Amino acid sequence: LFDSAFEFAHYPGPQGEASVKEFLDRFPLPVIFNALQTETDIPGFESTLVTCLERVFKTKYGASLIPQYMAVLQAGLKADSAVVKSLACKTVSCLLENVHLVVIYPLLLEYIIKSDDEVAHAASETIKSLARFPDAMSVIFPNLAARSSSLARVRVLSLIVKLFSISPDVASAVKKSGLLNLLEAEMKGTKDTLVILNVLELYYEVMEVEHSSEFVPQTSLIQLLCSIISGTAMEPYVKLRAIMISGRLLSRVKALISAIDGSLNDTDAQEAALDAIGQIGSSTKGASLVLAPAARHVVSSAFDRNAHGRQLAALHALAYIAGETRAKVDEKAEESLRCLIYDVAAQSTKLTPSGLFLSVLQQSSEIRLAGYRTLAALVARPWGLMEILSKEEIINIVTDETAKIAMEARYNCCKSIHEAFLSSSFVDDPRRLKTGEKLQEAVRSGPYMSKKEAIPEVMMAEGF
């Protein structure tokens, strides 16, 4: 049995239904189950049989046999061996996937709280599979976190996040059951920095879920994040994580934007805050919101050469807000963006936006790359195009980048300027003829500036 199971378990690629049937004809399931209960000196005996059974139950034929051995499955869930418990959990998943039989799962919940990482993970994945079935959601699991250890509570909270991510229907059930509030309760009920960070990581995962915005704003998460970001006693890395989560959170929440705006005065959090504002401003609605209270810091930092990291983060944020990857925003927000840039320019030594743009393009390749992104977005505005064309040095740099890391960004910027130029009144201006030709040639040459077409070289072949 061991030799055949080892060969079956380590067979490369998936096992076909016929080979599974052939194996079970030689070694029926009761034989394998009995062998698992037998002590043996053969190294790897138990793990080999468990791996073999996992592969058997992943097939439709193997899964079809599971209902005949429900008593054995229940015994497996109560076994002392961790690998056998893990196998039993995975077998429930195979049963659901292939036979669509819904199982009530109190034992699985106990494993999440009391077992080792491997068994807890298998039980968590099984409950996640169960939750995909409408009938299973009617038996929502009880609040086991309150009577558990810190590690077990994190596991339960992690399971809540997994359930939440399955579908909008499951997320709605999780929300109505109050389970999502356990995340907030855990963070409010402790001063342990590690626990708070663990919960923030789970919130970060929640924010990745496409349908999270439909349910998360209904909780007090917004006030919670605002208190963390605005608080003076909170550890810096906790505050930074909260800022990053808020960048993923609802762009329509003005209180949250205001809290991030206030954190821009915190030297340790500036770059993270700028990035968060840029992420919020990447959507049309988000950009309309941040342009009023928060974008002034982004614009002023984008053209401030005194702090390299802050300027780099601000330029990338400005590219998002200005719409490098989307259409322009509403008229009021557009006017706010224009006024912000002209105001910053007037208060600087450069006096005009074109002077600020040129200053950015004369810096390091990292700053130039971010600057190209910003110009590619701003050139969609008539005033932005006018400022870019007003300095020949800008066109010269945009059409002749040499640093490899910035060449593609330079090319995309050049294309955007050329397209805006062709659709503007400048295209008919004789004074702009050379500018148009230079832009056209740069676009034709591609991102890596291939000046000439490849010409094959023909020569006489040497004799063999």
C-alpha cells in the first residue's frame, strides 16, 4: 500500500478518473482509512497516505465516494493527528465542489481557534467554500473571538475578511450579522500596537475587495482612521499604515481627506500622505474632492526642490490628480487646479508654470520621470499646452531623453503633447512649425529614439 500510495501521490500532473478508480479497486478506502489508524515504523507513511487521499478526493469519482464515509470524515475531524485533521477539512471542500452537499461546521471553527497554522488554514478555506452556498450563510458562525487567545482572534478576523471577499451577497450577510464590526471592536479594545497593526492589515485586504465600498462606509471605520491619523500619541508606523488604508478607502469621504491633509505637516508621514492623496485623486470624483482642501500641498511640494522624496511623491500624486489615466474633472475642480499651479508659480522664483515645469525636467532622472507623467496629464488643458510650448527648452528635453528609466515616460509625454498640439490652434502658427516637426519626429522615433531604419548589410559569404 505504501509503495503504491507513494507512486500515486507523487505522480506528475493531475490523476485521471480511470487511474483513481484503478487505484481504489486495488486499495479500497476502508483499507486506507484503517492503515491511517495503524502505527508503523515506515518513515512518511501517514503523510504519504494523506497526500494520496487528497489527490483521490479532488477527482469527481473520489468525491462521489465521500458521502458513504461521513462517519469516517467526522472521526477525521476529531483525530489527534494534525495532518489527518487537515485532510478532513480539505475533504469537506472537495465534497462541496463536486457533490454540492452543505455541511454545518462548528468543528471547523474550533480548529481555527485551537489548532496549528496548517489545520487552521485548511479549516478557514473550507468555511470559505461553504460560504459560497446560499444555505450555508443562514448558519453564520458565532462570535468566538471574545473567548479566544489573541492569535485565535486574528484568525477569526482573517476569516471574516475572506468571507467578505467572496461576493457582494456574502459581504452583505457578513455586514448584517455584525461580524465586520469585530474588526473595529478589536482595534478599539486594545492598546497593543501589534494587534492594531494586524487589524489594519486586514482592513487593507478589505479595501482590495471590489465591492468593499458598498459596505465598509456604513461602519465607523472612517472616524477610527481619522482618530489614528490625527492622533499625537499613536506610533508613527501605525499612523502610516492607516494613511495607506485611507488611500484605498472611499474617495468621497471628506473627513478622511481632511485628516490626511493635516498629516502633511508631519515630516514622517508626508510621503505616505502625498501618495494617499494621489490614489484618491486618481478617480474623477476623488480628484474633485482633493483639489479643494488637499491638493495645494501636493502642488507646492511637487515644485519644491528642497526635499527629493517629498517632491517625487508629490509629482506622482499630481499626475494622478491631473488625470494621466482618465478624463478631466468638472469645471470648478479644473479651475481650482489651474489656480493652484499659477499661484505656486507666482510665489516662486520661476514666476510662471513653464518655469516650474522646466525646473523639474532639469533634475534627476527619477524626478524627470515623474515630471513627464505630470506634463502628460496637464497638457490636455489649453493653458497647460500653452505653458509647455512657451519654453523651447521643455520641448528639447521631452524630445531627447537619454536616461533609460525615463525614456518610456518621456515618449508617452511627447505623444500627449503632440496630440494636444495637433488639435490646437498652434498647429497653424508658422512660428510653431519647427516645434511640430520636432515633436512628430520624436514620436516617430519611438520610446528608445531609433533615429534610422535598420538597413540590412549584404556581403559575400565566405567559402566553406
